[in-house]
Amino acid sequence: MIKSTAWLMAQAMLLGAACVPAHAQSEFLGERFPYTAFDRLPATPITAGDATLNVAFAPGEFALPRSALFNWLETSAKAVSVYFGTFPVSSARILIVPVAGRGVQSGTTFGYRGAAIRLVVGRDVTEAELRNDWKAVHEMTHLALPDVREPHLWLAEGIAVYVEPIARVEAGDLTAAKIWGDMVRDMKQGLPRPGDRGLDRTPTWGRTYWGGAMFCLLADIEMRKQTGNRVGLQQALRGILAAGGNHEQDWPVARIFTVADKATGTTVLTDLYAKMRATPMAPDLDELWREGSPCPGAR
Ligand SMILES: [Zn+2]
């Protein structure tokens, strides 16, 4: 998720905090990233390749030792680094906010005053929940795309949804069979519904997350077709980063597509965007799956 966090305030109020005064948490759960408050917290640096992640905790304790949370962040950062060939930014602030309950509850990524991620985590989160979590990888994947305007959030979310499981497979954290099955099951949620318009004009949950992921899938398959399976979306996205396009930058989507297309020697993204931006497009997903999946190891 990127920046749409108004509900987090309500969540913080509803869940309350058993040991920590609510006001101590609310400072860290606003709509924007609390850069000033973060910088007052003691931060622990962890490394991801050449990058440094400065990790700080909002008030509150976890049942698990903090080392378990650091391991989770390191594993997540490694998956993202494997996919992109490098961690997307040279440094990032990572804020962990403990709240009542279990699991990794939500994440949000920011870039306007330096790359930053907030992860809201239940105080009773278990090792298994951290091992199975996808949200940290999803958020870190957002760091690899320039910030885009509201009508194009489907691109940011679609890339994060599509890349996250593939990155975890490439890092050895998930099996290809598992993500292949999940994608076949979930991708149809991105198909246009009656009355939907193109991706730039239909800001529903399904079209934003899975419509965006479907755009990525179609682009990936088409790039592979046109290049004899030499390159795909991974090379396109690495091209954006290589040109300096990370989440600390504001780029128009046309520039993102031009730069990414140049990296693959195709015009696949620019062409597909022209087809899908204003018009609902419903590909035959069954046919696509029959043709073959771009998932690593799933062919
Ligand atoms: Zn997201």
C-alpha cells in the first residue's frame, strides 16, 4: 500500500494499546510518515547489499525478541535485492509500530523526504507469521518505482503484487508451484467488471491491485514472446532503477514506460498502457496460463 492510511488512525484507536498510551502510538500512525518523530528514536542499522536500512521501533514491546523482527526485515530485503539486482535505494527508514494482536497487519511506503516504510505489527506476532509475511517485501518493492500520481496507483500496486512472490521464489523463500497456483487463483480479481473503465479511471481495489498485476503479467509474457524469452518485466524494472528511478523520484508514467521499454529493446509497456489506460480490457486468462507462465521454474 502507498500512503492511503487514514484507516490506520481508526485502527489504532479501536485496538488501543494495552501498555502504551494511545497518544504515544498515534504520533507514528498518521497519514504521513513521521520523519521528525522517527529521527528522535534510536535506530538500528541493518544492511541489504550496499544499502542501509535504519530500523526504529515506536513505543511498545513484542512477545518475540527484536532479533526475530530484524531477521524478518533482512530476509525481506534480500528477496527484493535478488529480484532487482540491488536494494532499490541506498538507505531507508523502517518504522515498526507495535499494536495489539498478531501478524503483520499493514504496511505503507513513503518517498517524499527520503525512502521510508512503516510496518504495523501485532505485539504477539509469531515467528511463523513473520516467515510467511508478504507485506514487507511488497512495501520494499514499492521503493523500486518512482512515486506516481493517484490515477496511476494501479501501476505501483500491480508491480508490488506481481513482483513480491516472484522475488521470494528467486530468493528461495517460496516455491514456484505455490505462487503459480496463487496467481491462477487470484489474477481474475483484476478483470474489469461491468461499468469499469480503463486502469487510469477505475480506482477500485480489484483493478488497482490485481488489474495492475494483470498489466504486469501481460507485459511480462509479451516481452518474453517478442525477445525469444531473453528478457521480461524483471529487466524492464531493473532498467528503471538503473536510470535512477526509485521511490524518492517523481516521474510521469510515460517516462517510466519509456525508460523500462528501452531496457528491454521493446515498446511493450508503452503499447500496453495505451491499450489499457482508458479502455477496459479483459484478456483470456485461461488461455494465458495455457501458453505459459513467466514465473521462474513454473514453465
Ligand atoms: Zn502497496
